[in-house]
Amino acid sequence: MPNPVTHWSKALRVGDVTKDPYRPPIDKGLVYVLAGGPDRDKDILYVGGGHATKNAEGRARIGTMIGAMLGFGLWNLRGIKIADEFPFDEVVKFYLMWGVVEGCPIRAERELLTWHLKSGLSPRLVASKPRQPTDTAYCRKVCIPERRGWSSVPCP
């Protein structure tokens, strides 16, 4: 599993994420995966990421994806595709896990996506154009203005 994730949440069923004590932390970079089972290393359907700060929408991305998956009319492309591809009874049994990231979550998200695509353990994971993690993969909204970078070297 790629580095710079410093802590993974326990696997939660999609319906359980709505309970307040389980929500992702504030003021952290997050990467998250949606999976068919409670293992963050296989059967991954989607990999996402974002900052969870007052200036960014990391937690909101998770919320809109869940809302779209459950048919609440929220705009999240992956959530809408999941709602279209899988029956509701299966969607509510999917698992969501997130990891806290030091530095920019965009680079960590790309590393996770690349790892999962190469591992062969997640055949249902689809990425239109996976972008490789690079030293210049930082978000424009938080990292560039605040000059945030990485505190650890990612896995090769």
C-alpha cells in the first residue's frame, strides 16, 4: 500500500458514515476509497481525495458521493455512475474508508489509484485517465497558496 497515508479509518458501511463520531476529521488531508468489502486493498470501486479544512471540500466530496449513490440528486459523477451501475441493495452494503495524509491529498490519491490499477485486486475499479504521481501534483486551492508540500517520500 502506498505511503504517505498516516492513519486509515476502520471500514464503515455507507449508511454508518452518516453517524457523527465516524465522520472524517477536520483540518486534515484525506484520501478515501469506496469498496465492495471491508479491505482497503481489494475490490476498490473508487479512489478520491481532498483537504478537509475550512477552505476546502474533502469531507463534502465524500458526502456528495454518498448522497449521489443513494439517489438524493447530488452532483458527484462517480456517485451517479455507481447508482446507475449497481442495485440500491448492493450500494448500501459498500464500504467507505479514508486515510489521513500529510501534505497534499492529490498526490496520495494518484498513488493509491496507480497502485490499485496495477495490483489487479480491484477489477471493478475504473479510471478514465490515471495520472501519475509527480512532485508537482499539488492542489491549487490549498497547497499552492499555503505552500504545502510533502513531509514524507512516497513509495516508488
